Amino acid sequence: MSNALLSIQIIPKIKGGDDVIPYVDEAIKVIADSGVNFEVHPMETTMEGELSELLDIVKKLNERMIEIGCSGAISQVKISYKPEGIKMSDLTGKYR
């Protein structure tokens, strides 16, 4: 059961003028490869899972940015933690 939702916006630090989208696409690939349930939104991606697992993914995202040539990365993270369980649909179901 998922006990956390984590939304992340990763901002890769790249050379001026370079397109950031390929780096963001790589970050989304890291999330997809992790196997957690996730949704991509225009300004952030939301993941659903165990808090410790999601935090590990955040670490991997930042490490991956360095591996692919970024000088650094900024991660803006929001977490909703509910030990008895939480799903994205709990918060957005009525809008779908």
C-alpha cells in the first residue's frame, strides 16, 4: 500500500541557452523505470508509493542529472504522507 504522494519539479543546471526538455525527459524515465505509479503534469510529476522508496527516487533523479552532464540540479518537492495509505485518486478522483 502507498503511504505517500511525492510531487517533484527538477530544474537541471545546464549551459545557457540549452534546451532543458531532454534532461526533464531523462528524469521522467528514471521515475518510469522505478516502477512506481506516477503522473506527469505540466509543471511537476507526482509519484505514489512508500515514502522511503520515493525519496530514493529523488536521490536517483539528482544523481542522474549529474551523470548526463548537468553541473547541478534543484529539486522542488512536495510530500503528502499518510501512514494508513494514500493514492492520487483520493485527492483528484472527484475531478476525473
